[in-house]
Amino acid sequence: MAEPHDFDVLSPHFHANPFPTLDRMRAEGAVVRMKLPILGRTRFTVTHDACAALLKDSESFARDPANAGSRTQARILKCLPRTIGLLALNMIGYDDPEHRRLRGFVDQAFQRRSIEVMKPMITHIADRLLDRLEGKREVDLMSEFCRDLPLSVICAVLGLPEQDHDHFKSWLGGLKDTANVGAIIRAIPGVVRAVRYLRRVSRPGGGALSDGLVAALCDADMDGLRLSEDELVSMIFLLFGAGQETTTHLIAGGLFTLLSHEDERLRLQNDPSLMPTCVEECLRYVSPVQMTKPRFARRDMNWQGQQFRRGDMIAAFIAAANCDPAKFENPHRFDITRHPNPHLSFGTGVHFCLGFQLARVEAAIAFERILTRFPSLSLNGNSANIRWRKRLGIRALAHLPVEMAGRR
């Protein structure tokens, strides 16, 4: 077996400019071997075609390692406190038919409230946050806007009573760095409190608003069956995590990129009709989710020119796929008019991100409101001095310092 490559995909230096490393990865072939923290030795697809093929091939690769002959995950879950272990029992860790069953409940719940209906609520939250920035000259947008907007939106979308939003966000504030084992351990007390709260609020008369996703999930009925309380709590946690962290880094990374490319920012401000393609280009260029959860080979086989044994682990490196010159012309260029733009930032196949519409709308509203209200917004300092976090799988800014001068 070939030795794993020593590609740097965690450091702030990599996240500041990932393209050179991603290009070197693809130069090694469609599949590369790496040794990473937590994951250990594993393989990654790094071309667009190979990433799409992996994510669509549910017959050859399983999300649940038990379906590839491994019982390790089940043994680990048994060792965890029940409150923490149940959070791992969500649909993204399952294969069909269990994945299809759980996904059906969420799809049914989402259909009760259209994205169009949510737009005024998201705009109101964005403006309320921006009101706090009035009169300030220098601001860290990461802490003052980019993180708080998705947190507030997902609490509202879930239908949590407004007076509980700050408590819920504080309990889960420690989960900002889910790649850091120490941070996760420190966050456990808050997670336990949040789980107890969700059990209470999701019960009849518990306080969940009737037009939110919590109530919709409680009411969802698939062939006479409903979600168990454990499944409901796990699903809410999944929606909360998926609905805030990745959108936070899409908004922050997108604003940073727009402010770092003044010509593209001015094009957008002069022609707001470019917002949809701008959001898609931010999804591609920023690639806030750098890689997928791992898959496991269901059998011994030859795939993409490499030999796999049953249980071998592989994941898709989405960020590498999103700058593949075989799929994108001038992939290192940030172009808000790029079309078509077949990025894989929401994945593909049966595990395609169910919150893709909400993420797009939140980013579009965030960009439009802040650039309209603060048209001369600029980075505070050189873009090369902006600090990125050391993260595995997430491209995350540590701070986004800006100057707010020139309010219209």
C-alpha cells in the first residue's frame, strides 16, 4: 500500500490560500491517501468527477460503517453518556432504507413552511443585528453579525420561543469547533442542558411554536409512524448544527472574498440581479465545507484505479472538486457571474444537503443588507493579515475586522 501524502489541509496558512495545495492533491490522481487527526489514514477523492461518483455510489460505499463490516462506531456509542450518544444517531450517519425514512420526516416538515415565507423574518433579523453596528467605526463582523445571524435564524425556523433563544445559543456556544476533541468535551454540560430543554419543548404544551420545524417534526407522519423522542431530539440537533455553522462560514467567507475583490463587490452593488450567481460562486470559491463525512467500502473492489478492501474508509474533498480545471474555467478566479457553476458544496446523491435553500437565502440577504446599509464597508487591514482557524474540514475565519465608514 502506498504511503499517505503529507498534505497540509488544517493550518491557517492552508485556509488562507488553499488552491496551491488542492492543485497538488489533484496532480496525484483522482484519489489520494492522507493521514489526518481523528480520521487517521484514509483516502480522499479530489477531482470533481471522482467526488460526484463517490457521493452517488450508495451501492459500493456505505455511510454507516456497520454496513461495511465494522462495529467500532456502535461500540464507541455504547461508551458515551446516553444524552451525547443519541446525538450521533441522526440520518446523515445512516444508509437507506433508514436514511430514507428519517429524511422523509424532515422533507415533510420543511414543506410546511416555504423559504419565500421565511425571507421577511431573515431580513428582519439581519437588520436588527446591523442596527447594533450603527455609529461604530470598526467591527468584527464574525462575532457581531456572521455568527449571530444563522444562530438566530435557525432558532426561529425551529420554532423555539424567542425568550429562549439566548439560553439555547449559550448552551451550544461551545460547539463552534467540532473538530477539537477538547472543545467538544468542554461543551458537554451545555449540550446536556440543551437536550433536556429540547425534550421538554417538543412535548405537547412544551412551548414550541406551532409554525416551526420542531412542531412540524412532532406532527410528521410517515405511513402511520412518527419519530421517537430520541430521534426527534437528534434530528433537531442535526438541523441546528447544519443550519448555523456552515452558513456562518459561508457568510463570513463570502463577505471576506467580496471585500477582497473590490471589482466584484462593485459589480454586485451596481447590479443586484447578480446576487444568485454571486452566492453560488461564494459556495464554490470559499467552499466552507471542505470535505464530506467518510464512506466505507461495502466489499473488496477496484474503484477509480485503486484497490479497496471491505471496510476501507474514503471521503470526498469537496474543496478540491470545486476548483477542478476539468470542470471550471479559470477556477482560481472569483467571478460572481460564473454560469454554469456545478459546485459540490451541498454534496450530491441521497445525502444532498436538505438545508441548501435556506443557506442560499440567508447568504443572499446577509450580503444584500450589509452592502446596502454600509456601501463603503472595507476590510480593516490587508487581507493577507486576516487570521483563519486551524480546522479539519471547515474553512473558518477567526475574525473578520472591517471598517464601517460610509453609511448610506
